[in-house]
Amino acid sequence: MRGKLVAGNWKMNGSLESIRGLMDGIKQGIGSVQGAAVAVCPPAIYIPEVARLIEGTDIRLGGQNVCDEDEGAYTGEISASMLKEFGCAYAIVGHSERRSLYGESDALVAKRFAAARRCGLIPILCVGELLEEREQGITEQVVGRQLDAVLELEGIAAFADAVVAYEPVWAIGTGKTATPEQAQDVHAFIRAKLAAVDRGIAENLIIQYGGSVKGANAAELFSQPDIDGGLIGGASLKADEFLAICQAAG
Ligand code: 13P
């Protein structure tokens, strides 16, 4: 049976001093989290430091993106093997900020997903619609297209070692969370779409919700049948808030 996973996506925030304080706080409270796996995804340059800070704990580590190529002349990129070498278990791919601000296409995201898996990293594939797409009633079409790009390149088997994060773009950093019902509907759509290809893989797939999750709304979101934890932005930068979310998932 699939478990629950809460991952903090720190985005481009923090300093050596602030991440040490944050990790101190998380480590102090992590004992109170049961029944959910916890991961943090720092800016890449801080990964070695966070790897050191989580030694001896069950906290897992992830990258915020990964190159689609394994090595070579790709200035500014970080390969899956580099993330792996510094202790990462996960790599986020296809975050909406990468898609919209840096022009990453569905096809490129699928290649990044594949590169993570080639190296034994678990990709966290972000999908989600823009506000205008929701208003046009094409949420399922958009999310379906984002999933299809990966299905076509990698096949359904790839989802046995992957996580999907549904992040409606209009809910990210806006304080406007999707209602538990809105989120559940899309999560159920994602699971059903994959179940139509392979039921077992779809049933075991962790599907996280992301978008303005905080301590106060996490429990209700995570109690939905197809919501298996969260990908947390702003609230993952405060130890107490992040721990409250992790507890709600447990
Ligand atoms: P917020 O939790 O800040 O809305 O961000 C969500 C997100 O983008 C996580 O990847």
C-alpha cells in the first residue's frame, strides 16, 4: 500500500545560517511525526550541507530539478548522478515555475523525469493547470497532456518508482488553496487515468497535493482518499509549520 510523503520545496530561499536554523527546528520535532515520510528539497548549492545535517535521521533529500542529460556541456545544469552522490533520493521535475518562467516543455520535463530514473532517483513529477485553464474547464485535459508526455516516453512502469504532485498553478504561493474536493477530483482523475493502463501501479502511486498547504488546512486535504501527502513551498521554510503539516499526514 502506498504511504504518505511530505516534501518541502524551499525554492530559491535561505542562507547557510537560516537553513541550519530550519533544520535544527525540523530535527527537534521530527520525532513527533509518525506514519509519513518527510523530505526536503533545498537549493542545489545547499544540498551537501543539508545532507550533513540530516545524517542519522529519517529525513530524505531531493533536488528541485535535474538535467535531462547525464553529463557534458550543459552550463548551469545539475545531473542526476550529482544529486545522487550527495545523498538525494528525489528530484522534482516539471515544477510550474520551471515550466512557466523557464520555458520547460512537457517533452523536456519527460526527459528530465527519465534522467532521474536512469540514476535511481525518484522523480516528483509536478502537474497542474493555470487559473484560465481551470476557468475554461480544461483542467483534466492539461493534466492529462502533462502525464501523457511522460507515459509516451517512459511507459507506465516508470510510475512504479515515481511520485506525482498535483499543483494547481493558481494555488501556488497565493494563499488560495484548492478545496479538498477540488484537489481530490483531480487526484482521482490522475489515478484513474493511470489505472486504465495499470491498476496496480496506479494504486501504489503517491500523489501529493501542492499549493498553499499550511498547518491549518493540511489535515483536511490529506484525509481525501487520493491525496497522499503534500509538496510544500512557503510553509516548509518554517519548522513549526512544516512539522504541523508532516504530523497531519501521519
Ligand atoms: P506554496 O506552498 O508556497 O504555495 O508552494 C507550493 C509549491 O510550489 C511547492 O512546490
